[in-house]
Amino acid sequence: MKKLYLNTGGFDAIFNDFKDSFDGELTIDSNNEYKLIIKSKWARGTISGVCFDDRMIHMNFDLTLNQDVSLSIESFRSLPVFFLHCENGNVIHSFGANGDKKSIKKDQTCILSNTSVINNVLYFQSHKQIQFSLIGMPTKAYNDESVKLITQLKRKFTNESGRFIYVGAESLKISKKWQELKTLPQQGIVRNLLQKIILNDIIELEIVQHSYSYLETFDPIINLANRQIVGIKRISNMSLSEVIYAAGLASRHYLPRIFKEKYHLSYKPFNQKLAS
């Protein structure tokens, strides 16, 4: 097995490390997009990427390796949250060489953060094409626009241990966004702007998907619309569920579950008492 070590620093340093490790040819265009072409005894394929003003990075890997490879990655200085989209093949991750291994397969997503001193280790199998994309979003705000997003990222995808990982099936909406990113026809500054918009869309969709949507959606209904619902009840023979459903606020089927989990009450007697 070929063992590689990536000493994370600037984006330029990352690509130069890959260049030296795989003996590839690196080009950088006027939009600061990097492309490494590899045709060596180690591998064939490409690694491409771009770093944006807010330090968000996007990288794409399309490689066929000639032997098994482990890639040990030092913790990034910006302590980012990573979103990995596996398009083809299989990527294996562990925290440290002796940590538990998790496999990220085709059409799966992996969300990862690591603020510990233990390296992230990725494993790749030989003679099998691997295609995956990576978004790295720093958990430190470099402009006012990113403060809210970063706060949500830290709340959802970091923990006290310093090591967080989630692996699961990718949603259709997120898959479409990745495909949209892959097929962008534009070039130059326009391409750069569209890339950033799509990448932010993917991150926001991941946050929504990993939020407890029932309770977080229902809380604003209770807090902001309570008086309106009570007012409607006073002049209507409709039940509470019928009022909310008619207003387009929630499905009838969600209400019993919400009351039981959020308020530890049985919804049926509560609704009957309110209707009376």
C-alpha cells in the first residue's frame, strides 16, 4: 500500500503536495482554478479544484490507482466541515490509522468534521476508478454574509469529541445540484460565481435535511400563529388539525407525532378538549 501524507496549509500547498505525490502536471487558470493531470506509475486521472474568497473549497477527484493508497490528512487550520459526494467507486474513512472505518459508496454522501489532533485517513483501492467531490466550508467566518451559515454548520456537524462523521444516502435534490455543478457550460468569472451559488445550495440543503424538520417547522407555527389559530377556533366548528391543515401549515398526520414528542402529551384528548 502506498502511504501519502497531506500537510494542509494553503490551497496551493495542497495541490503541490498532490503533484509531488502522484508525479502529475499542475496548471492554474486566470480564475484560480487548479487542475492536476496524472499519468504516472502511481495513477491516471485528474484532481481539480477552486478556493473562494470566503475560504470555501471545492475539489473533484477522478482517479484510477495502480496500487492501494492510504491518504493521511492533517487537520486544516480553518477547521472546516467537509461534504463528500461519491459518484463512482468506494472511499473508506477513519479517524487515525487504527480508528473505525466507514465506507462511502456510490450515490452516498459523507459529512465530516475533525477538530482533534488525530488525522483523517482515506483509503482507496487499486485498479478501480474512484470519482468523488468534496466541499470544505470553514467554521470561522471571514465575512458577515457567512456568519449565519457557519453557526448552523457548527451546531449540526460538530460535537464535543472534535470528531463527527455521517454517511448515508444522498437526497435527490442534492444529487441534482451536484450534477448541475458538473455540467456547467460557462467559463471565467461567470462560472466561478455559479459554482459558488450551487455549492452554497448543497450546504444549505444538507443542513435542512439534517434538521429535525417536524419540530423545527412546527415551533414557529406555535409561537407566531397561536393567536390567529385561537381566533379561528372561536368562530369555527373545525378541529385544530382541520384549521392548521386548511391554512397549509402542516399535514394532519404530523400533528399527533409532534405533540407526543415535543410536549409529551396525547394529541387526541387535547384536540377533543380544545374542540369542545
